[in-house]
Amino acid sequence: MIRVVFLWFLFLLSLLAVFKAPVYFLWLVSVMVTEYPWVFILVSLFVVLWGFGVKKYQWAGAIPGITALVLFCSPVVRAYGVAGNLKPDFEYVFGPGSTQAHNRALREPFRFLKMLAGIGDKSTPFKTFTYSPEYHLTLNYYPALTAGSRPCVVVVHGGSWSSGNSNQLPELNTHLTKAGYNVAAINYRLAPQYQNPAPVEDVNTAIIYLIKHSGELHVDTSNFVLLGRSAGGQVALLAAYTLHQRGLKAVISYYGPADMVWGYSVPASPLVMDSRKVMSDYLGGGYASVPHNYEASSPILAVNKQSVPTLLIHGENDVLVAYEHSRRLNNKLQQLGVKHFLLSLPWATHGCDYTINGPSGQLATYTVDRFLNYVTR
């Protein structure tokens, strides 16, 4: 009987591989289900096979168990589906040969066995510098492992504009240093004490600092790329479209809000997050009271025909920042003729790159590698 209960529990968990999480704590679980599917596949397979040696309640557990096994496999199957189209789709936008890689291990967008490698390598040492003495803001600087003056990726952390820090998800930073990029992961002023455009101003200050110290840090000042996650994605996009820094070549947004006006009108489920309060804290009130702040903070309203190339990465099952944000910006970029690419991950939710070796992490990193190679060449 315990086996039957456990298999039904696995079945309920497996629903998070295909459906959006209805409450906050299940969103956290859904990240594990969709980005560590091999763990759940092995557990389900073991329990299902073990049950066939037990006659009592055999089919009562087998049916939900087999169903759970199939659903746990779905992120892997769909990841291979995305991977199969990723190369031609990317080359359609950025040209033939834009997906080539000299390193054999980086040639394939997704490999099942790579998921077993763990969360990722974060071994590259970094130094912390104060780039804004006035506000005591620091950045973690990861030097490229390639000699000479190298491009610099400026990473803007997530956290609903009110929390988070530059230590988030360092595995990608290490990966980028190995690929020949400097990385500057910055802290910025947080809401509700500070509001938009304070974080965008901080990005600008950080770039000015990196330019000033480019000699000692070996930064190629003609090659800056902004990369932001979640709230940091909004900051990165808005900074890229409004700062007009000469050396700013491109922007990458992982599941960032792109249309703040639309986002306020269609909030997230209150069982997951009070998104209207989050936005009000960042923008000084609700849309009715400060509509100009929502418009001024919307990357989709700031982008124009001269905007830098843009890479958008978003899971279609995102319950914190709706996939619609990236879809709407993608359409706007298409209308304006701006070079861009939207990596859609049908199974993925918010924070899908928590592990760089998960289905979403592998596909996102592959695309980021190719995009950076294109825009900084």
C-alpha cells in the first residue's frame, strides 16, 4: 500500500512537468522537476519495476507510476525537440556558420548525460570592486581565462528589484570566463528605497567604471554585453535600449519583464506572487497613480530600429513573469527589424537556468555562447 501511495505522489509531482504551478512552493518544486528530470525518472522507474514483483495493488500503482514516468520524461523529450530546431533557427537569423564551435563538447545544444554533471562549475575566482562609492555598490569581477583585452558581460541579478545580489548563479560566469569573456556581476540599488531608473543608472555607472579601469582589467571597451535575469532582465533591457553607450553591443534577458504596463494589467496569481505590489514598490505606486513610470520602465516602449541585438530566453510555463512579456517584445523587435532571437522553452518555469546542466540550462547556455560570439566578433 505504501508503494501505491508513493506512486500516486510521484504522479502528482509529474504534473508540474507539463502544467503551471498553482502556488509559490510548488513553483520551487517545479524547477526541480523540470530541470532535474533524470532524478525523478530513475526513482519512478525503480518503483514501477519493483511493483511488478508485488501482486497486491499491482495495477493500482502501475498506472499512475507509468504515467508519472512518461511525464517526467517530457522535459527531456521536448528539450531534444527544441535542440533539433535550434541550429537552423539561429542560423536563419544570424547567418550560416553562426552555430559552429571548435570545442566538440559544445557542439550539441542538449545531451542527456550532461544532466548528470551536477549544477555546474563555479571555480573561477573573482575580485570584488566598489564601482559606486556614493551608494556603496560593488561588483564581482571574473577575468577571462584567455589572455589579452577581452569582451565584458555585465550581469544584472534578479530578485523582484528588492532583493538578490551579485553572487547569484555564478556557474554561467565561470562558463563565460572559460569561453574568453570577462564577467562583471553587479549589485544595484534596491526597491522600495530606490526606484526606477536607479538600477539603470547603476548599470551605466558600472560600465563607466569598467571603461576607466579597462587597462588593468583587460576589458575590450568596444565590446560590452548586458545580461539580466528576471527583474535584472528588465533592467538590462531598459539600459541597453536607453543608455546609448558606444561600446554596448547587445543584451540578453532571461525571463525578464518587458512590458510593465501590460504586466500590471495582467498580474501573476496572488498564490504565487503579489506582482502588483512588487511593481508598485519599484515604480512608486500603481499604474493609475503613476502611469508615466510604468511606460518609462517598459523596454518594449524604449526599443527602436537602432537598438542593439537582443537575445530573449523564457519558459512558457513561467508563473512569476509571464512568457507573454518576451513574446510581445519579440514581436516588436520583429516589426522594427532589430536582430534578435527568442529561445522558447515549452516545459520551463521561472528560474529554469538554476542548473546550467539541466535541459533549460544547456539550451540557454548553447544559445548565449553563439549569440555572444556573433555580437562581439
